[in-house]
Amino acid sequence: MKSQALDGTGLSGAERMDAAVLLVGHVRGITQHARAAGPAGNPEAQLGAIPGDLMQAHGERFPALAAALASAAQSDAQDQAWDFGLQRILDGLAALINQRVR
């Protein structure tokens, strides 16, 4: 991120640093998951296996989560964590910036 990317946004210096740390954290988390999956692996499938196992044992306690996992497993909308997470982070920053520059 260019240091000027958040100039004029109304964010304090500390908030601009926090935004950068948030973005770096997202990149790092996704990278670690991809690395753990290996060169031919599917990180989302591996991550989905953990809650999937929990849902098999306790799914009746979490019906909405069980339904979301089942829907994700049946669709082509998997492996979107990078884009989805980045968009939500940027949307949140945009909302905060819009509040500040009004």
C-alpha cells in the first residue's frame, strides 16, 4: 500500500497504520492457509473439513452454520476467501472514510 493511499481520508495516523496492519493480516492468513494446503491442495476444503467434522457431531446445535457449509460444498463459490475478505475489509474502511469526510 502506498503511504499516500489513505491521505485525505480523515483517518488518523494510527488508524491508517491499523488499516495497513489489517490488510497485511489478511494477506498473511490466506498465505498461511494456502501454504499449509501444499502446491496441489485446496485450503478452503481443508479449512472446511474442521467445521464439517464439528457439524457432523453437533450440527443440530448450529443449523444455520450447517446449512452454510452444505451450500458451500455444493456450489462453485468455494475458494473465495481472498477476494471476499479483501472486499469486506475495503468496504469497512470505505464506510469509515465516508463518515469522516462528510
